[in-house]
Amino acid sequence: MTRTRFTALIAVVAALTLGACGTTENAAAPDTSASAAGGPVTVTDSRGKEITLKAPATKVVGLEWGEVELLVSLGVMPVGVADPKGYGTWVTSAKLDPGVKDVGVRGEPSVDAIVALQPDLVVMEDDRGANIVSQLEKFVPVVVAKGSDATDNLGRMRTDLNMIAKAVGKTTEAEKLLADFDTAIADGKKKIADAGAAGRPFAIADGWKEGSTVSIRMFGKGALVSQIGIQLGLTNAWTGKTDEVWGLGQTDVEGMTVLKDPNMHLFYNASDGDDVFADGLAGNAIWKSLPFVQKGNLHKMPNGIWTFGGPLSGKQYIDELVKTYTV
């Protein structure tokens, strides 16, 4: 960082420090009216760290799309987002305003661009590393969401949403989002059961092509969207090895041969236009021999349904799964 940049950032720090100071006592989750009164608020993030704001945050920067979706769904339009163009491609459930500023790529956002917006809060995920957190915390309060937990991703989503809602004074909105989500799960489960499809197998995947090699990423039972399917009364057919955070596992077309049930439906997302299942595997003999391919049980999801989102993206997944298993 140049000396000129550093001097400019120090000037911003003074303003941000005044906005971020407040009491350190644990505050109960405020309702909307209490938040409007501008009282101090304290949240404990995924690090176990208490972050105290003088008042619920209104100028927020989001560095990961899942948390950006949560903010927008709560009624808080971020002033800055990491890769808003990409967000617009992959997330349609909670759209950004045109004026939202780009603060860099998700993997390496620009500290300068973030601080220049003079936010009163930055929301990010814990897998982005301690280095970026420590840099940002010199200038602005940072709340770190867990982002994913394959042991209980639906519970984790609720925790992240409620934490962010408290920080921005939107707990009433969070309660409604979760209540609507729970209703959609219950209604969808009943429709699937009434259609005689309870327990039917499903799988969710995405993929990419490097040269002539197609790699496939499978969503195991711990992945967020898989847990939605399970809550609907369906059975995740993928039992291969997956990671402990995201519930994801990698395979290739030969590995897909374990999916033998003719009643299984495979769902995938290709919002960026790179459809390896329709294009990269079109002439592959093994792929064409798979039961779900032969039976036409392969489903490209509508563009812009984010697989790592919140209740609104989750409801989009619910709609697609219910529609498939109730025809």
C-alpha cells in the first residue's frame, strides 16, 4: 500500500471508529422498532468474537454471495459487494440495485475499495482467511459468518441469518423469512408424500471441463441444498466421500455409475452458460448409459438459483424439487 493510500485510509478510520464504538454489554436481539431507535447492538460471530456497534448497521459491505443474499432478503441493500456481476448471474432470489459498488473478487477483495465506501459493517465468511479480516478490522467492524457446516447446514443458515439480522436491526424480518421457509418445506413435503414420492432418490451436482476431462462435483447429504431435499422427504443418492464444511465431493463420469436407481433424478446448475452435462458429456458412452440420463431424469435448474444461499434461494430449490417429484 502506498503512503498516500495509507494516509487516506487513516482519515477514514477516525470516522469509522466513532461510528463503531459503543457499549460492550450483551444486547438482546432487537426488534425492528428498537433498532429504529438506534440503540447499541452486540453480536457474537462464528469466531466467538463479540462485535459491538453503536447502532444497527445501515451501510454494509458483503464479501460472499450467501451473506449478500441474506442482507438483501432482510431489506438491507449493501453499499458494496465482491463481484456483483457474478452475483447477478448466480443469484436471482434477492437482486442488487444497480448502484451497488464492486469491491473486487470474492477470493481477494480490495481493502481500499471497501474502506473508501465508509461502511459501518463488513459481513464475510470465515473461509476467506484471517489475513483479510485483520486488515479490515483496522478500519471497520467485521462480522464473520460460518457460511457452511455439513454437520447441520440448515441450522447453520438460521444462525448466520439471525446473527446478521441482529447486526442490521432486522430480526423481525429474519423471523418472517424463516417462518416462510419452514412453511414451504412443510407444504412441499406434504405434496411429495401425497404424490407417492416420499423417499425417492435425488442427486445434485455441478461440473467443469478442462481440456477433454470433465470433473463432477457432487452434493452430499451435508450440503445445504441436499439437506433441503432431505427435509422434503427425499433421499440423497450420493454416498461418496464429501468434505466436512460444504458437504461436497468430486468424481468423474465413471464415478456416476454408482447411481443405478432408475427413479433417481439428477439436478444441476449451469447459470454461467458452461453446461458440461449437456455439452461436454453429450457423446460420452458411459454418460449415455446411466439410468437417469436414459429416462430423461436430468434437470438443469433455472439460471440464478444459488446453491449456497439463504431462505429465498432455498425456496427456489424447494419449488424445483416439488415440481419434479409431483408430476
